[in-house]
Amino acid sequence: SHPLRILGIETSCDDTAAAVVDSERTILSEAYRTQLKYHQPWGGIVPSIAKKHHYENLVPVIAEAMKDIEWNTIAAIATSVKPGLVISLWQGINFTRQLLHKYSHLSFIPIHHMEAHALTVRLTHNVSFPYMVLLASGGHCILGIVEDVDKFYRLGETKDIAPGEALDKSARAMKLHEHTLVRDMVGGAAIGRLARDGDENRYQLITPKYSAKMKDCSFSFGGMLSQINRVVDKEAIYCGSATSDEQQLKDFAACVQASVVRHIETRIHRAILFCDAIKKRQWKRTLVLSGGVSSNLYLRQRIHDLCSHYGVELVCPPPQLCTDNGIMIAWNGIERYQRSLNVLSKMPEDLVPEG
Ligand code: KG4
Ligand code: ZN
């Protein structure tokens, strides 16, 4: 006999990933294929390309994740069903359906991708409910209190685009996909890398200042991105530009990163004050950062400083578990299985993914 084991499958965007995790928090296997280079020529994720690569990758990815594991030792398959690119989610769902048919002892656990981001930290650290979480990714920016596995209180979310999208589009405008040092990185990571050697005070970029008017913890990155695009155009700050140089690129990257982080910082600051003031919103004064943007080390440092000032403990999953992966989906499956939360004996006939 062995601890509870679950296979997790993730296809919500452009990564095909699978992993097996057990209830003693052991990662037994992990497999992953990124499609970044196939989408890059188009400047964004192309649904039909994502579909094709998920379809081709799922067989080898699952085979790799299950290489040294017997199917009869697995209790369930956990698969992302929302939110995400519907065409991508379908690939994971259809493949899961085939596996459930072939290995009929398996249960099925539908997974909410953002819930998985919010719970990942409990695989790597001892964090108990309720805790505050920032979920910052390519499609989302949500600040809230994780009250239980399936109970989430929203303090605020983005009114327009997510910080990852702002970073990806900034990187695109700066043509970082043509930059020898960072061209294989996703936009946010490319900016983070160049920013290391940049001067964040060289350009004055705005950060939304509506905190006096809006007494919540909402975000807005749209105005910031417009300004970034304007400055890039006006000063020709892009890779290969005839008038700007490498240092200018690095300085601008540092400014972009700093303005995104500054905005997140002010919202978290407000959230801490709010939760301390409103006693009915209990939390254990632990803040968790998760989602792809939270793998950013500058963000972690800045939020760490803020937290120290307020006596809040900051806990972050390792950077590679902040970006999309199969491990977090499997772990979410473990958390749900242990509490019998929507553990299904078979996949519903009418299951459809949600965007
Ligand atoms: O969670 P994730 O992998 O996928 C979504 O669910 O969206 O997040 C992807 C986002 C992308 O926008 C990417 O540019 C950003 O996370 N990202 C980063 C870093 N690594 C990935 N942003 C800033 N710094 C990084 N190191
Ligand atoms: Zn994600």
C-alpha cells in the first residue's frame, strides 16, 4: 500500500504538462512541453497552433509522466477544465476521457486552473487556511483570501488586462523575441532578465493612482501598456533600433518591470490594511504569491519588503511551480480527493471547458 496518487493534466494555454503527485507531497513524476517557439512568429498564442501541439504532445507527455508508475496505483486523473483557451482545454479533456475509458478504476476531478495556482504553495510549504494570495498571470490578476480548498474571497481583480499580458506585449513592442540573450524566454521573463542590469529611474512610467477613488483592491494595467507603447514608438526603444542601444533596452525593461510591480505593491498594501481593519475577514497574516508573474524575483523582493514592514509572512512556491505546470493540477486533485470535493466516478457526458 502507498499514499494516494493522482495524475494531473494541464493544457489550458500553450503548455502541455502532466505530473503524478501523492498525498505525502512527493512529486513522483513530471513531464512538460512548451510551444512558445511555434507561437512567437505570430506575436501571441494562436488557438489552432495550440490545438495541434497539445494533440501531438499529449501522448508523449502522459507516457513520460507514467513511465515508472503503474496505472493501477493511481486513484484519479485531475484535469484543468477552466479558465483558459477553450480549444486547448478540449485537448486535455478529450485525452482524459480516453484514459478514463481505458483505465476504468480511475476517478475524475475537474480542476479550476486558478484554484490550482492558489493551492500550489501547500505542496511545498506548510501554509494553512485562511491566507491571502496574489494570482498574477498572463490572463488574470486576482487578490483574495483562500479560505478553504474550494472557498475563495475576492478582494480585487484586474479591470482590464493582466500584468503578464502587459509584460508580454511590452516585450513584443521592444522586439525582445529578436534579442539573442532573451529570445527563448516568455515576455515577462525576458523583461525580468534584462531589467537586472537596468536603471528603473531612467523613464518615468505611470502607475494607476485611483486608490483614493476606489476603495477596493482592483488592478488596471491597460493605461500603463498604452504609455509603454507610446514611449517605445517615440524613442525607438526596441531590439535592432538604429537609434537606441542595449543599455537603453535594459533601462526601459527595468522601468516597465518597476511600474508593473509598483502597482501590484500598492494593491497588496491596501489589501493588508483592509484585512487588518475588517476583523471579520480573518486571515493568518500569510501572503502567498502565485501565477506566472509571481516567478519574478524583483516582485518577490519588493513584496517581501512590504510584508516585513507589516509583520506579514511571505511564502512563494518555487518559480517553476508559479508558471503553468502539471504538478499544481495533480496537487489540487489531491486536496479535493481528500475532502471528496467533486470527485467523479466518470466524466460527465456534457462536460465542456470554460474560457
Ligand atoms: O501562470 P502562467 O504560466 O500562465 C497563465 O495562466 O497565464 O503565466 C504566464 C505569464 C506570462 O505572461 C509570462 O510573461 C509571465 O507569466 N511570466 C513572468 C515571468 N515568468 C513568466 N513575468 C515576470 N517575470 C517572470 N520571471
Ligand atoms: Zn496559469
